[in-house]
Amino acid sequence: VKKASAGEADSYYKIARHYGWCFNQVFADARFKYAIVLEDDLEVAPDFFAYMAAGARLLERDPSLWTVSAWNDNGLAAFSRDASKVLRSDFFGGLGWLLSRNLWEELGPRWPKAYWDDWMREPPQRRGRAIIRPEISRTVTFGKEGSSQGQFFDSHLSKMVLNSDPQPFVQQDWSYLVKQNYDPPFLQAVKDAAVVDVKDALQATGEKKILYKDYNSFKRIAERLGIMSDEKAGVPRTAYLGVITLSRPGLTLYVAPASGAPYYKQAV
């Protein structure tokens, strides 16, 4: 038996090996085109599986998408308004997601030794593709203890909202989420939204936007709004084309790059 090095014995190395082994076992069976990936400290919403079934159908028709996530990193009560709303995002959130056989065949031969989720967020893996995520999360975590040592749990994760209003996702038409249908009205809405100062943003109504000029200015804005302020590979959590969309009663708020272009890390 090969003895693991100190690094390989780390929990993040064990997790990556476990995930890789599981995915190989699932897709060794030719009957399966998809795997729903859930951690053992997640609770799912009543319509979780309907959401995933609708997402799988969408992946079949839109190659600009690479997975479906049940999680909204900014799904706090203050920003969880519409149970039927589904959005595109460039940030891989995990915490309940859909893996296709085709994607595993692409990623499996290069599967990392550790930190698999951050690895997936890097440009060589994401390749400019987006995910689908809900406005109101279809999973929540109760896992304060674990390999991440409870990072963000008390400050953020424990405050996330789980959807309790089941939606008939399988019967719905999600063609509006296809890239060529989604991007033009989304970008026009961001362009047309009036600029507001962060101190006034949460009391505003209608469609408004806050502009950030770089990651440091985004971080300051996010902290004022109470949303996640970190980024992975230059992509803020939940961002799509650099824009974070937040909803409150009577308000749609965009946190958008002042340049009009995202500040994402580029593949080398």
C-alpha cells in the first residue's frame, strides 16, 4: 500500500480523489448521462429534482452552458424574492449541481489532486461557459464542521434561504435562458438601469445599478450590500458577464463593471 504524502493526506486531497472515483463509477454504467452531485450536509428543496431535470434538458440545447447549480451564493432572505426566477452565471457555485457524461469525459482525464471546485473555476476548465442558478437556492448547508473549518458558515451560509414554494420547472419553457435569447435583453437592462450610490441602493426602486471599477471597489460595494465579496479566477460569486444581479421587492439591482466588460482572469 502506497503511503500518502503529507499533502495527499490533507482532506482536500481525499475529497478530490473521492469525487473522481465516484464519477468514474457512475459513468462506467452506459445507462447514465447525468449525475446529480450532492454533499452529505445539504438539505434540498421540494422542487430540487424538477429543477435539475429542467436544467438537464437545457444543457442539451445550449453548448454555452456546462452545468446547473442549485445554489445562489447571495441567496440571503433580503435577496430571495422570486421562486420561479432562474438566471445564467459565470461562477460555478457547486453545493448541489449537475454533471453530464460529456463534461466528465472532458474533465476526468485532467481531474486535479485537490481543490477540485477552485480548479473547475479556472479558465482552462470553464472555457467561457456559464451555469444556470436559481434566485432562491434549492439547497442549503448545515455543515458547519468540515474540511473548510466552517468558513463563511456563521457570517453567511447559515443565513441562506431554502425555497419552500415548489415550481413546475419541467413544464416551463426555459428557452429564455439560451445564450442568444438571454444576453441581449439582459445587457440592455443593465445599460438602461440608472446609476445609484451604494449607500442609497437598497432603498431604491425600479432597475438600478452600482458601478465598480476593479476588484477592490467591487469588494467594498459587496461588503456594504452584505453579499459575498470574494472572487475565484476573477469572477465574483453569481456574476454573469461581470454583473451581479440582486432582487428585492420593487427593486432589481445590478452591480456592474464600469468598463462594461468583466475583469475575469484569462486563460494563458
